[in-house]
Amino acid sequence: MSLSSKKPIVVFGPSGTGKSTLLKRLFAEYPTEFGFSVSNTTRQPRAGEANGIDYHFLTREQFIAAIELKEFIEHAEFSGNMYGTTVQAVKDVADSGRMCILDIDVQGVKSVKNTDLGARFVFVAPPSEEELERRLRSRGTDDESSILKRLDAAKSELDYGNQEGSCDIKIVNDDLENAYKKLVDFIFEKSQ
């Protein structure tokens, strides 16, 4: 199977929709085809996360300095933490001959749409807001305040993702196998 396009793929959707699960599976199945753009964040690492692999963990001061140096394609603040993708991170993936995958929020999506990257956009949605809340609570990684912030942010992310023109494909992750197949088919441009 060959990639029909090397344009970056932007994956977005509320926290808890299964974006990371889908992307981890994609990278495991196609380890030489894709490169993950490692984002920067000011949030603390979660259990099992490694600096430079899951995120580049920066202090708020380091992040602000990078903004001032115009190192970011996109950056946003979410739930009190800053997140961003550097130009260098995307170039590193392209230089390796792989397709770049970006996992970013709606603010980042809007920023990437204003670039000349020619990205394709995948919106991953939950089957319902109730299921999204259940997933966030069952992870056990966030306190109540963080969960409520994520749920509040999810409403605007769902509104944006459901707008016409916001994405090239919407994948409702109600069944992991089906959602994964849709993602792979879209990336490799098989019939939908």
C-alpha cells in the first residue's frame, strides 16, 4: 500500500474521543510511513509519558520565548496549559520522508488552515457527549476541575468539527475497529 499524498494529516477532536488510541495503532501498523509531529506543552507529564516522545515539556517561560521567536505553526492555551507545534517538528518529519501527523486542538486547526501546508483534516468525534464524559472519567488521569474544563471545551470543539468545511472527514469513534478502518482508508484515499 502506498500513500497517495504526502500532505500532512491533522487529527482533531475533544479529549477522550480516542485520537491517541487511533494514532498509536496507525503508527504501530505503518511504522515507516508516518512521522508524528511532537508538540510542545507546559503541562506536567502524565504517567508513562516521555519528554521528546509524547511531548516536549517546557516551562511557561520557555514556551513564551518560542512564541516570540515565531517558532510555532500553531499554539494555543487549553485548561491552563499551553500547547503548540513548531515549524521544525513538521520539517523534521518531512525531511525523514514520512507523512506528518498533527494531533492538535481546534485553535490549532484554524491556525494550520491559514498556512500553506495543504493539510487534510480528520475530525474524531465521540458517539455522544455522555459517552465522552464517561471516557474522561474512566481514564483516572484528571481531577474534577480538569474534567469539567475538558467537557466545557468539548462543546465548542464539537460545534466546530460539525460545521461544514471544518474537516475532510468526520469519524465517530463508537467502534474502534470501524473508526480505525475509516482513518486508514482516508489517509490512503481508498473509497469511503
